[in-house]
Amino acid sequence: MKEIKRAKVLIVDEYQSKQISMMAMMMWRTDRPVCP
């Protein structure tokens, strides 16, 4: 049971970090002045 819980936590952690990095990229893109 502990192993399964740990695996779930790892998956959630990875998912959350992916979401955060995606959001950071979006923010970074909108923050930067767009060059024509």
C-alpha cells in the first residue's frame, strides 16, 4: 500500500510541476515585449 501511495504522489508531483512550468512559460511569453 505504501508503495502505491508513493507512486501516486510522484505522479501528482510530476503533473503539478509540468503545469507550473507550462504556466511559467505562458507568463514569460506574455511578459516579454513581442518583436515584430
